[in-house]
Amino acid sequence: MFREFTFEAAHKTTPDTPLHGHTFKVKVVLTGEPHPVYGWSHDLLEVEPVISRLRSRLDHTYLNDIEGLEIPTLENVAGWVCRHLDKEIQGVDRVEVRRGLEGAGEGVVFRNRR
């Protein structure tokens, strides 16, 4: 199963990069044993508050000011999201982060290495 969310943020990836912003789209893929009745691996009512708190930490911020995101490349953002969610949600398999228009974007897949 997966849960997607977006956030708006500004960043600089190198000291020479001009300050700029993106709409980031994040896809969190969760795996686990299916519930015997419902079939889901995770109850989204339990996952949602964790995702919402994390999204609030990122949305409308300057990513470089967030501890652990001083160099906020797509790869580092995906890893940061994965590590933070993995502390609270069991079964985080991977995190995908993309930016840009559908069909003309760029992104990265970060696989959790538990």
C-alpha cells in the first residue's frame, strides 16, 4: 500500500545555486502482513497523523534550515523522510520524491535498508 502527499518548500542545493522552490510530491510505500479481515498492511487512520506531522515540518519551509537537510537534494530529502517515518511506522519499504510537471519531472526512489 502507499500514501502520497505534497509539500511546498524552498532550497539551495549548492552555495552557488540560486534560492528557488518546488512542489515536492512524496510517495511512501508500506509493506507488511495483511490484516486477516481487512487485507491491508496498515490502517491509514494510524498512518495519517504521522505523515501529517512530517509534512508540517517540511511544508512552506527553507529546507536547508531543517536539521539533516542542510544539503536538500532529492536523494537527501527522500532519505530524510524515510528515516523519520521509519521511527514511527513499521514497514516503510521505500520513499519516492519527485518534482516538476507530470511527464516532465524528475525524482528519486530511496529504499529503506533497515
